[in-house]
Amino acid sequence: MNKILSISFSQVHPFIRYIHKLPISHRESPPSLRAYDNRLFYVSKGDAIIHAGDNSYRLASGDMLLFKSNISYEIDTVNGMELFGVNFDYTQSQRDKNDPIPPDINTFFRST
């Protein structure tokens, strides 16, 4: 059973753990992943369809997508793309874990 966590707006003080540039080549399809951190994607070049949870989003250069941790996602691109990923927590409670936490392939994801 999933825990429902709630915080008030006054408690939001994001901790940015990692920012990275992700070039995705022409016709490259990364596996279905699940992130331990919240994710913010900014598309700097190209376009793609990102399937996150039960939704699909067509993104092009200049678009952003934000989704919470523990959401399965896939990126489909035909012509290639470049995006910037920001991994973060909404609060400083996990600040002691400042090393990058890469997403896992869905089958290896360990719910915390």
C-alpha cells in the first residue's frame, strides 16, 4: 500500500540533489525507469513523447515536465533530443543523501 505524504506550502524548501544533461540519440529508447527522487525535465533540443505513470506527454524544445518520485516513465523519440534533468526532494529532510541517486529499471526498483 502506498503511503500518502502531504506537506504544506510553507514546508517546501527544495533540496536539489543532481542536475544533468541527457542527450538521447536518434531512435534510442531508454528502458522503462522509476526514479527515487522527484524529477523535473527541461527539453533543450528535439522532441519526444514521455510516458509518466498513466499519462503521455508530447514535449518539444522549451517544454518542461515535473513528476514525483516512484513514477514509472519512458521516453520515446524518433529524431533524438536533449533534455536537462533535475533530481530533487521537496524538503531538506534527505539532505544527507547528496550523491546522485539514479533511477532504476522498473523491475529493480526498491520502494522506500
